[in-house]
Amino acid sequence: MYQSYEVSSSPELGPARLQDLRAKIAQSGLDGFLVPHSDQYQGEYLAPCDERLAWLTGFTGSAGFCVVLEQAAGVFTDSRYCEQVRAQIRAPFVAVDWPATTGPDWIVTHMTQGVIGFDPWLHSAAEITQYRKVLADHGITLQPCDNLIDAIWTDQPPAPKRPARAYGVEWAGLSHQDKCRDIAKSLQQAKQSAAIITLTDSISWLLNIRGDDVVHNPIVQAYAILHDTGIVDVFTEPSKLAQLSDHLGPDVRIHPQTETLNHLGRLGGRVLVDKSSVPQAIVDQLTQAGVDIIMGQDPVILPKSIKNPTELAAARDTHLRDAGYMCEFLSWLDNQDPDQITEIDVAQHLEHIRRQDDHLVDISFDTISASGPHAALPHYRVTHDTNQTLVNNSVMLIDSGGQYRDGTTDITRTVAVGTPAPDIAAAFTRVLQGMIAISGLRFPKSTTGRDIDAFARAALWAAGQDYGHGTGHGVGHHLSVHEGPQGISKRADTVFQPGMIVSNEPGFYKPGSFGIRTENLIVVRDCHPEFPGFYEFETLTYVPIDRRLIVAEMLSPRERDWINGYHQTCRDIIGPRLNDETRLWLQRATEPV
């Protein structure tokens, strides 16, 4: 199976490891140390060797960081993980609500002066700039240093060295030579000699390669310099690309990753870096060499986010196949006795169904299989320790996806188990109203995700309810399931363009009781010609939404028409793909509301 249910950290060892780290901090002449959840590529999903935050603290979420001082150690997480972090860490670690409290603000309340060390490969230039801006006024300085976690992590796993594979143009839509030439032209137009690319999904997309360096995300860990000539220097473990010389061709030059800094120091002209993702170590090297640094956006990130016609056609077909598997799964789930099935059983059966597809390479993330109170944890990960039978008269939340060669899927469905209480059904309906509001939205071409986020929350807000996570994230094309720069949230400031795929997933979570999330993937497209200057969303995901949890009286006529039309489309386009038993389930599941 692609998913493991083993406990992946040891919180009980955290206090002793913290003591060892503090001893190393003191030996280094420092007063503190920053421990981020990141690797040198600023990735969200990490290889085992980079799980330093989990190793130290026991917290296993995909976002957060720790600040270790002589007398305090704070573990910072956002609202998605507030319950999880408190359950996983042990004293003397303390949980800190972030971004309500920032790292620099917390530091100045716990020390008056001193020096805090940080690994300059694990922090972006933007992050370090912000820290220094705040701390300088309080007599506190940041000092780059070797990674102190690595110095005490005696059984740290090795860095991944798995071979990469070529990603065919029949799925990519453009050759990597065409991509490099097009982006090189943008550098020429901006009078920039080169761009330093550090995001692994950008490099994987640019060169039409995929890999297995990080679980569930088919990226190749590397750095790259794209020159204005279209030539690319790639810095990675050479064995990863040893079999791809014919695919990459003479204009892609491979170097050991240890040579990265030497090449940076020899660059001339104006060099573009993305301040939000470039490691501080690279900026320091460029500055020391006197390179003219241009702070901008990764030139690959926007073209990557705008799917070309080949990618969109493949994504549509991928989602139709995946919808068939989800229907087969939901039909099976409805026939189970909740007292006889566990959360792990649910996740494993869904994976088993998806594995019938010859194009499946992996799942796109660990399936969130959460029953009852566990569903109130937005990023719950079931383990052998937390596994439970389904909670009757509650809900089951399943957030899952597949990494297919021709696309990446991500879908969440919350389903009734037994007869949930009326307040659960009411919250479910409000979440559905938010999803419908986004799905049916028509918006001007200058619109960002920040502009429309409130539409997804309006029904919940009217009832005094809300959710802490964003409403939607971008999705890659057989790449990372979380992809920027587009999104739907209070902070999403990228203007939507046709071809951008984004999730639509409002939710509601009552700690200790239940959680609800309903998620489809949607893609930006031009409106009908009668609405010039406007965009709308095309739905990619067609899987029934549990009618048993919909309070029909709460829906407006427009909302009722939408859900009935959506379910009719599910019947029409997914039904012919199903076996007789699942097709009968689909007919019952899509009866008009």
C-alpha cells in the first residue's frame, strides 16, 4: 500500500532531545535556534531526512516551526493543527497560535538580547528579512550557522537518491525545450541574465521530469539556473538524472549539488530570485559575489499554474476515472456496518480501488480518514494508535486523491454514518452552500482568490460559524497537490487566469465532536461571450454529495437547482463507467433534493 499507518514521531523523546539541542546551542555561543518545517527547497512535504521539526518536538503537521530559547521552546502552528499540536508535543514545549503570534514577536517577549542561530538553507530570504526587521529593534540578532539538529540526530536518514523519469510530452503538452525557450524570452524582455529556481515542482515541470524524492509528490529535488539563452544548469545528485541525458539534451547541464554556490558566485548581469522561496544561503552567496540581485517571482510558477490544453484534457479524463473509483468506494462504504469497520479499513479500501487504474503512480497525500471527533481535526492522519471503528450517528470525512500519470486529484466527501444530529446536518448544508457559491460564481478578469473567499463563508458567518483554513489551493499536473500561486483565501492575491486549477473546499469543525468538509476541484475558464471581461469556474470533480445530510429547506431555489443539476451530471457522465451495483447506488444517491 502507498500509505503507512505507523506512528511517525516520538513525542516522549522530545524533552530529552530539547535538552541535547540546548547544550549544542550553548556550545555554539548562541542563545537560541530556529527549527522550521522545511527543507532546503522550501517544500511543504519533506523527505524523512528533513523532518527535523517532527524529530525534535513530535509534531507531524505539514506547517509550523519551533523556536528554542534557553528558557522557552514554542511550537508554532496555524488553526489547522491547533488540536493536533497540543496532543503531540510534551512539556517543556508549548503550543503557540500562529500567525496570531509571530516568531519574532514571541522571541522578544522571552528574551531581551542575544543571538539566535538558523540554518540559512532552511529559511527563505523573505522570512529572514522579516525576523531581522523586528528583532533588530530589541538588540537580538540572527546568525547563520550549521544545522544544530543534524549535529544531534545520530540516526538521521540519508537524503533521497532515487532516479528520476522523463515525463512525456503527450501528458505535458509542451517539450521542456519549448518551456525553457519561452521563459528565457521573458528574462530577455526584463533584461535579466538568469533566474535561480529553487522550487522542486517548478524544476520538475520545466524539465518534464518526475521523481520519488518526496512521498506522494512526484518531484525531483534540485536547484536550477535558467539562463536567458535557454540553457539550464541543474544541481542535484547526478545519479538521479544519469538515465535522462537523451531526454534532457545538450542544453541541460548536470552538476553535483555541492557545486551550487561556486556557480552562483560566477553569475553576471541581473539575476532573478524569488524572495519568498529562495534560501537565505543563496542570497548571501550572491551578495558576497557582488551579483546584481533582482527580487521577483519564480518565472516558472505562473506558466506552470496555467494548464495548457493537453494538461486540461488529461485532467478532465483523470477526474472522470477517479470519480468512478470514488463512487465505487462510497457505495461500498454505505453497505458497511460501522461497528465492524475502522478508519484504516476505509483508507485502505479506497486505495485498493484506485490501484486498479494502470496510470496510478501513488496517492496524492495520506488519505484523511476521520470518523466522529477525529473529523474535527482538519489534517488528521490515522495511525495504528489512533485507529477506531466508525462512530455511529455521526459523520465520516474522507479527504483523498490520486497521483495519476495524467493528472492529480483531490476530493473530500463527508458522509452520514447512522443518523447524525440536526446540528451536524445544518452545518453540512451551510458548507455546501459555500461550495455552491464558489462553483457558480461569475467574476471579473482582475479577480483574486482573496476577493471571493467570503462567498464560501457567508452562510457559515450568518450562523456565527467559520473555518480556519483557506477555501482553496492550486493543484499541480502530476505534481504537488498543493501548488501556488493561485488559491482562494484571505491572503491569496494572485489574479485568476484561464487554465488555473484550484480546490473549492469550505468546511466546519466542532472540536471534540465532528468535522465537515466538501471539496471539488474547479478550473478557471472564460465566460460565455455574452459576458465579456468575466471568468467562471468549470467543475472537474463529479461525485455525489451526501443527500442525507442536506437540509433542503435551508437551500435557495438557485442552490437547489445547482445541486440537482450537479447530481444529474454525475449520473450522466459517471454512470456509464460503473458496474451495475455501483450504478444503482449512484441513482439513489443522486435523486433530486
